Amino acid sequence: MAHARWQVGEYRVASVVEDQIAGIPPEFFFPDARGDAIAKHAWLVPDFADARGHVHLRVQAFVVEGRGRCIVVDPCVGNGKKRPQPFWNEKTWPFLERFAEKGFEPSRVDTVVHTHLHADHVGWDTHLRDGTWVPTFARARHLYTARELEWCRDGGNPGNDGVYEDSIAPIVAAGLADVVPEDADLGGGLRLESTTGHTPGHVSLWIESNGETALISGDFLHHPVQCAEPHWREIGDEDIELARATRRRMLERAARTGALFLGTHFATRPGGRIVAEGAAFRFLPLD
């Protein structure tokens, strides 16, 4: 399983993979999709789909390091979390071992960015110690947007039972939580942009350094096929029409700027460029 690295000016970005699942029937995540509709986009095979049109998806965190900083973006599902989804429930992934293999240490992390608060984007914020959920990145400020935090805390996070209690509340209790604007400037060329629709307070992260630009998507799209089919909704989209509008706006921006595009759930080769193709787009992975 590849764990890629990219250079963006003064920043190094690395993928740390928790899990990757291949051959998923597409309608499981995309209600409007069918295998033959995916298979017609031949460029998706083999990295992102198989010849039947079944899709591959990855759960991964991105680590952004440079200018004296170490930032984790979307720390996956985590181990031992009780979740209604069987593929996330009480798992024992070697994520922290992979994190260490990349040369990172939890104690070096100074910031944790959450694009949103679904279960697969907050899990490693905490781990079990003597039966208690405690912060994993104990020296880091953990960033939340107000709308997202309120939505999750008040039970608006369907299918993600327990997320606030085991992955967010311990961070708040430890005094490590910061509520930031959806367009927050994080300094050093790092900034958030509101990409709401999938969830109410969803954001994405721009990295700009020495004339180079990258975009870490979060879940305003989940799979490269949504470049070619940007109207296809994902099963978890909270506001379907707003999510569609956000997806198209951000794909247009990525194509126009030529930014390195890092797809949070893109399998195998998650870094590449978005290019316009007719009335839609195409993802060109970098080797």
C-alpha cells in the first residue's frame, strides 16, 4: 500500500494510510451511480476502480510539515471506536506504526485540522489508555469550525454515534480545542476555505508556498469519478444541492490554478491535477 509524499514549496506533505478497500459496488456510496457508468471512464482503471466499475476508496491522513510546523489533517477512524459501520467498528489498524515509519511522532504535531467531523476524520485524535480516551497529539491545537462542532455535539451527525463523546469531548476537556472561522488564516501560507454541503461546517485546506499551491479536499468529493460526474451525490451529503455547487466551484478553482490536488479518500495515487474535460473534469494522478 503506497504512502506517497509531495513537495509544495517549503512544505512536505505525506499520506499516512489507515485502510484501503477495493472493489466496492459504487451505489454503496453514490446512489446515482452504477458500475457501467463508472466503467465508461477508462482512466479510472486500475487505480480508482476495477473493470466492473467497482470503486476503490482509502481512509488516510495527510501530514503537512515545514517552516517548523507539523500538522495532521483528518486523523482517520482510530482504533477501538464503537461505530455502527462494521468496517470501522472496534478496529486495530497499525496507523501509529505507519505514522512512525514516515518519521513522525505524535508529540511533534502542533496542529490538527479537521475538514469535518465525520467518524473517519477525527478518530486518532484520541486513543484508549487504561480504559479512558486521551489525546493522541497531546501538544497540538485541534481546530474546529463553530457550525461543525455544534452540529456534531447536538447529534446532527447521522451514522456516527459516539464521535463527539470519544473523539472530541476529551480534546475539549484537555483544553486543546480551538474554534476557528471557516476561512481561517493559519499562517505561513496555510488557510481554510469553506466547502460546506457535505456537512454544515466543512472546510478544505489550501497550502501556498514559494509560488506552489496544493489543496487538501476533505469530502467535498470522495472519488475521482465525481470529477467526471460532479452531479453525483455521496450518501453522506447533508445538503445535496449545496454539496454539488461546492464540488463544481472547487473543481473549477483547482483546474484554473493548477494546484496539486490531494483527494482525502482517493485510493492508490491520491495526489494529482484537476483538468477541465468538456463540461466536467478529469483527475490526472502524479507518478
